[in-house]
Amino acid sequence: MTRIARLLRIAGGFTLLAFGIALLVLPGPGWLMIAAGLALLAAEFAWARWALDKLKAGGRKIAGRVTARQKNG
């Protein structure tokens, strides 16, 4: 990967992450933007991979609760 592409990926990841954090209090898809930013940053930083894995695990946990409630009525 070229140096310019790497810098663009990192800048884009941090930009999406910042907008996602802002959208947690503003109307918009905050968690989706955070996940997209972390997905870009995970290719370069181990902490971003860890945070993305935690976010995915939390999403699966919530999805499991929702589907369990739907089955129970």
C-alpha cells in the first residue's frame, strides 16, 4: 500500500470516528459511523481492531436479546 493511500485511510477513519461520536448526541447513525471508522482504522492499528471486535460483540449480544424477545412474544 502506498504511503498516500495509507494516510488517506487513517484520515478517513478518524474523520468517520469523529463524526460518529458527534452523531451519538445529534440525529444520525452514530454507531454505524463509528463502526465504519474503526473498520478503516483496524487495518493500521491494533487498538482499533480490539474496539471493533468489542463493538461487534455488543451488537451480537443486543441482536440476541431482540430475537429472544420476538420469539417469546
